[in-house]
Amino acid sequence: MNDQRTNLPELSVSEISTLLKRTVEDSFSMVRVRGEISGFKRHSSGHLYFALKDSEAVLDAVCWKGSAARLAAKPEDGLEVVCLGRLTTYAGRSKYQMVVEQMELSGEGALLKLLEERKKKLAAEGLFASERKRPIPYLPGVIGVITSPTGAVIRDILHRLADRFPRHVLVWPVAVQGEGAAQQVARAIQGFNSLAPNGAVPRPDLLIVARGGGSIEDLWAFNEEIVVRAAAESQIPLISAVGHETDTTLIDFASDRRAPTPTAAAEMAVPVRMDLVTDLKQKSARMAQSMGRLLDERRMRLEGLERGLPKPSHLVEEAQQKLDERAERLANAYPAYLERQRGNLAKLGAALRSPRELIALKAHQLEKSAIALTNGWKGHVQGWESGLDRAGRLLETLSHRSVLARGYALVHGPDGGVIGSVERAKKESALQVEFHDGAVDVKVDGAAPAPQKPRKGPGDQRQGSLL
């Protein structure tokens, strides 16, 4: 037993992993697996990672970016699907996994469950609210139809429009089932809305999204979120006509109006032209009859009002009489008015004083004012003279000349300023001595002054020298 173990070939981890990978891929190169999606994750690279599980086992799965874009069903947690792909191993974690290339929903029950959950989600966002819905135009000028260009649906719509009221129809061809159908329908709705009014391609006034009947799988493209959101965001009123009357898709809730069939959508889009012509004729006849009755009623009323009016000649005669009376009153009133004004003028004249009397009165008043003014002026002048005399005497008393008259003198320098000290006087060469009755010029010789003698008494009339 030990020899047998020793004779087994020795394999590295990488070698055993490669053998396992080759064995699994050769044995399970193409398998279909049904299970419930769990742990779904979309990587930033675009790859999808999730697990398929049932009540007893779990299988890891991966869907590469290229295949993920082509999946018929949009994966999400809790969705039961059938996946087509191959099994392989992942050596980095010693596990096996399924590489999914195709995916479809598993059975009608799973589709209905997903449909109900998606309906609740979109309804919670307000995409199905009635206030979002726009009224359908009564007679659209241009109708845009989004459908398959080769099916019977477009022929039925065009035929019904031609029978009822021919309109300009623009067809946007799309795939109505299978891979990429939802994206094409959404782009068609957005494309019609992006057309500019009055452009080279006319912008439709109404859109019809149509498809014939089929199973829930066939109609699934019209349950995709991208289609429902495009229909809800359309600024052009939209009629959904997908399937038969018993078929219901999510676009029916987001559209402005649902038609049970594509033919019914054409009938909703336009009225019947002959019915309009007939209705117009009937309304024209009723309007003519109504106008005739109205004119008859107005004529009768006018005749009744005319009978109640007085004759025009009587009205003129009465007006003439009133005019004569007023003319006579006016002729009598004018002389009376002049007489009253003449009397008023006489009263005012009597109350007036004569100009001579007024002039004499004013002259007397002026003379009195002149006398008062003269007396007042003399008093003012006398007061001013008395004040001036007092001021002169005060000025004479306070003047330095009165001091000079008592024997004093002022010494001025060459600049006219007063010399107040001996030192200042010695600095000058010439001085001027001012007495009360005049001034004399003196020269300074710089000699010392002689000693002063005692001052004489009041009886001594002699005056000594100043210098």
C-alpha cells in the first residue's frame, strides 16, 4: 500500500488546478441551469457577479461585459432565471463557477412576479400618476408611429387613419421583441421628442407605440424600465397600443392613453371626417335657424318699443314751446339785471369819499408826521451833542498832553518810538523831545550827566535842563 502511494506522480498546486479546470470544462462545456439570483453585483468594469441557488445548493456565476449587454433579462436579486453557459474553475479560490452567456426568465410566474414588483416601484416614483397625463389633441396634424415596419400593425393603423381622417404619418421602425427591442423603442420616443418644431422633419403632435398580440415573453420589451420612463417623460402625448385588449404592459400605465388594439389607437387619434362634415352641416343649419329666430325676436321687440314711443313731431313741438318760453325770459331778465347792477353801483358811489377830501386828510396826517419827526430828530441831535461834549472832556482829561502841560516831556527815538530808559537813550545819536506845546530835536553826546540839584519848592519858578 505504501509502495502504491510512493509510485503516484507528484503534482504541483498549479498542475492539479489545471487538470481540474480542463476536466470540468470538457465535461460541462455547455449547460442550462435554473435557479434564483442571489448576491447580484455589477462591477465598475461592466462584469456581473452573482450566485444561482435553489433550496439545497449554491452555484457561483459570472457574466462578462460583452455578454451582459446582450442578456434578454435584466438580472436582479430574487429573480428566477435559466442561464446558458459553461462551467469552469477559479484557481485563485479553489472553487468552480458558471460563465453565463445567455439568460432568460424562468416561466411565466417569475415574469409576473417581476412585473408586479417593477410596477410597484415605478408607481411609487409617480410615473403612473394621473396628473402627469396630457390630453390627446382632437385633430393632430402629424402622427408619429413607433412599431415594426414589416408587420400587419402599421398597415392596420395607416388603413384606419385613411378611412377616418387622412393625416401626415411618420413611422419610426423598431424591433418590437427580442434582444435590444426595449432600447430601440425608448430611443424612438426620445427621437420624436427631440425634433424641433417647424424643422425639416415635422415634429409629431401625437405618438402611437404599437405592437400585435403575443405571450408575456413576446411583450416583455414594453415592460422594461427604459421604455416606461421614456413614455412618462415624453412631451408629446402618447397612445400605447401593445397587444390585444386583454394584454397589459407597463407602458400602458405610463402613456397618456391606452388603446386595446393598434386599430383602436388609430380611431382614438383622429375623428371621422364624414362625421365632422355632417356635424358641421347640422350645426351650420342650426346656427342659421337660431340667427333667423333671433332676428325675428329682435324685430318684434323693436316694433313693440316703437309703439311705446311718442311721435317725433310732438316731441319737436314741445321743445319749440320750451325754447320760446326761455327766450322770452332771457329778454326780460337782461334789463332787470342791468337795473339791479346800476342801483348797486350808485350805493357804492355814495359810500365813497371825494378825492380832494382824501388828499386834504392825507396832507394833514403827513404834516403831523413831519412835525413829530422834526421834534424827535432835534432831541436825538441834542443828546448826541451832549454825549460828544462829555466824551471830549473825558478824552482831554485822560490825554497825555495834560501831563505834559504840568512840566513833563516824552522822548522819542528816530523810529518814533518812546525812549523809556537811559541805556536806550545812550544808544541813539539823535532824539526828539515832545512838550505839551511842541517838540524839539536833540543830539546825544554820550557825556555823563551833571549831578542833579535838589528840587525847588513850589514857589521856585526855575526849571533845570533835561540832559
